[in-house]
Amino acid sequence: MRIWFAICLAVWGGAVDAGAWPRGKGKAFISVSSTFSLTGDLLKPIRYEPSFYAEYGVTDRLTFGLDAFLAGEFDQPTAFAFGRIPILEKRLNDPVAVTLGFGTEDTETVKEPLARAGLAWGHGLEKGWLAVDSFATVGLETGDLDLKLDATWGYKLHPRLTTILQLQTGRLETDEEPYAKLAPSVVVKLHKRLQVELGVIHHLTDEEAATALKLGSWLEF
């Protein structure tokens, strides 16, 4: 399990949304990424959604982090502080982890406290990995519930080049129907501590087939 933990961190850089693998004691990770709308009703005329993510390994098992982003029709700022820890290590061959977090979301009218719980599973492959990450977020004042489940396949083409295919699904309390997005990308390793990502996010359930460009970078130390 330790070798696949090392491989997944090397090729994916501890991808945003964390995953089942712990960060490791004394290890830190920072990511800054943005999506830019290309087509569909996301345009205004250019929709821009930045995000910031950081995590630190307090111990070999316990990881603390911060997840902050702008999203939604009115660019609501949202931020979470969280902790993640592996579970069932002696019973399962693949890593599984739980995440608990608390944060806030600023809407047009109110600043609401939020609670988030997550469950993640990972599996190492000969040249990559598979992962499933799920989250449930509830508004502590309104009771609004958002659900999210992402499935990811990563494949290492070269020591400096990795491809990623991700299916993003979920349901927002403000929407009547669940959503599904396809998010392929490539990750290039520029330095032993620095990697960059270029990809697209295509809304499969959007009537206008909205598509966005994703640019990201992250630093490990």
C-alpha cells in the first residue's frame, strides 16, 4: 500500500478532493486552479471560478486541510477546514478514508455555516490508479443538502506526463435534477515539486452543453 501511496502522490500531486491516500507526516501540498467558461449558459461573458486547496500531514495517518473556492451564479465564496483519516486498514487491501469538515458559504443574503462529510476509496494500478470520492454537505441553518460523487482514472504515460479521466456527478439543493460532468485532463511535471494541469469540463446534463477550460498548478514540499 505504501508504494501505491507514493506513486499516486507523484503522478497526481495529491489532487484536489483529496482521495483515500493520506498526505504523510510533515508533507504539505498547495494547489491553485481556475475554470473558464467556453460555451453554454456559463458565459457572463466569460465565467471564471478560482479555487485554493491546501493540506498538511499532521501524522502519517491524519491530514488537515483547507478548501476554498468561488462558485455559483453569484460567485458565492465558500471555504472549508477539514480533517481526513484512513479507516479499515486491517480489513481492506485498498485504502479508504473519511473526511469531516466545517465551513461557511456567503450568499446574496446570508452567511451560512456548513458541515461536510466524505468517504473516499482508492486502488493502485500498474501505471496509475482508480479512485472514488463522495461528499455530503449540509447547511446548518437552512438544512440544504448537496451531494457529490466523483470517479477518477489516472494513467501515467511518462514520468512527466499523466492523463486523467474523471466523471463528476452530484445534486445541488438549488437544482431539481442531478448533474454529470466529464473532465479529461493532462498533468505535466515541470519540477520535482511543481506540476501543472490542463483540461476541460463538459456538462453532460446541461441542455446547452456548457464546457469550461480548467487550468491548475500545485506545489509539494
